[in-house]
Amino acid sequence: MNRHPRLFELLAYVQTHGTVSVEQLADTLGVTLQTVRRDVQRLADEGLLAR
């Protein structure tokens, strides 16, 4: 999955489900835990997501 669509999907999932685990996101998006952690950090750095 390309990064930008994945970031959008990650944000949409969190908005819909509220608090979710890194494991849930990795499973839902079909990516590794490391990828989710990196994406979450990027979104948090941009002020789009609270950790």
C-alpha cells in the first residue's frame, strides 16, 4: 500500500474507532508494527494524531 493512502486510511480508522493499538492498526492496514509506528509518529509530528 502506498504511504499517502495508508496514512489517510490510518487516520480514518482512528477517527472511527477511537483509541486503537499499534497491533490493531498493523493488522487492519496489512503492514508491520514498525511501519505503523513510523506513520503514527509522522501524523503526531504534523499535529494530526495524538499518541
